[in-house]
Amino acid sequence: MALEWTYTGTNYSLGGHRKSFHWLNPYWYMLSGNKNIYKYNSSFILQDTIDIDNEDIYVTDIVESIGHDGSYWWLLIRIKFTTYKEKVLRYDSNWNYTGYYKELGFPDPNIPVSIHWDGNYWWILDQLPRHIYKYNSSWEFVDVKYLTDYPLEAYAESIFYKHPYWWVVGSGLDYVYKYNYDWKYITYYPIGSEDTTPVDIFWLNGWFMLGYNTQKVYLYDDNFFPAIQILIDEEWKHVYLEKYDLPAIKGMFVPGWSWRNVESMKILVDGAWKDVF
């Protein structure tokens, strides 16, 4: 039985380092940081290289991340050699620059690295203090969240929202971290066996991870089975069940033990264990 973020063994070579990617049917679009967008088909075969340079991207600017709000592409730009200024630039769906951009103010210290549109709001991941900044559709600041309750991750790289959970990928410990919509930490999964610098993730009928070192995209299972703890012979066992009826479970077949009565049960709900019986 596969759990969330179990590697399927499937991967795709990209032919170069990529740092951010996004699917817009029927193509993948990837950013390398060199002011080019690389367009791939669904099998990750390169179709085109798109020049996104314009008069509002300066030679010292760092292009960090791409996102799409259903109407426009957006680039997150980190401006070097200025006092903590970042900006987002708007492109049409064919990557023609519209001439619109907006500067965003960030506190010190800051390294904004990822943007994501959840269908209602824009979110920006600030890598250095591990903060999440929330903006409305016009890029007006709404709120900030503080990611302080998960394993120490020095290099948070990217965020992605798949209803009803937020996900953060980090390249320091090489984990993906799971949160509820209010950014309360739930759990994490290791993915460093495939690439020690995972820089982006995307869900498209399965999880895709962008590996910077190997220059590959990796595919993971998207199976989610509820986590429960059962008390058997006065010992708590942590298990996953694919299908279950909580009121009906009073026993379980445990390999090597045969059938055992379940004395008590807890289920994991939004990061907290709740008693069932």
C-alpha cells in the first residue's frame, strides 16, 4: 500500500537546471533563472525556449518563480542591490509582457523564492525567515503567516496548494511539509533519495518534484490514507488504512500476530490525535 509521496520510479530528464515549473494545459513551463521560459510537452520533451526579457527586468534582477492566476502569467523578481524590493511582472498566456508590474515591500531579512495562486489569493514564500505572505488578486498585502512549528528547514524552496492542504518543499533536509489551510503543520515526507536539491513541486494527477541537481522531474504517488493509532496488547501501533468504518473496527489482523482485538483507537485530524473509542 503506497502512501503520499511514495516515489513511483518514473522520472524525466530536462536537459538543464530548472528552478520553477507550472502546468498550463497542454504544456509544462519551466524557469531556469536566465530570463528564459522552457516549454515542454506532457512527456517533458522540450518544445520551445521563450525569451521573457523586457525593459522592467534589470541585468542584476533574479527571476525566482512563475505562477498563473487563470488569466495571466506572473514572474516573481528579486531585485539585487536595492533595499529589500521585490516585484511581480504580468504576462499574457502566450508570454507577451503586458507592461504591468508591481513592487512589493518585504522586511529585513528576506529572500522571496516562490509564488502560488490558490484560486482566491496570491501567496509568497520568504525563504530566510520562513514566512508566508498573503496578497489579494491585485497584489495588495493581506496577512503574514509564520512557519515556526516544523522541523528546522534552512532552505524552504516552494509552496503549492492542493485542496485542502498546503505543501512546502525544502532543499536543506529534502522534505515536503504538509499544512492545513491556516498553515498549521501536520507532517512531512522525505524525498532526498531522488534529488538532494528539490526546488519545486506541482500536482497534476500525481505529485511532480523538480530536482535541481539531477536536472530531472520525479513522479510520486498521490494516495492518501488516514493515519490512525490503535491500542493492541497495551501498545499503540501507528498504521494506515485504505478503507475503514471507524465504529466497526474492533479488531485487526496483524502479520505475525494473527487477529488481535483493538482496545482503543485514535485518528489524526488536522495534526492532532483525536480519540475514537
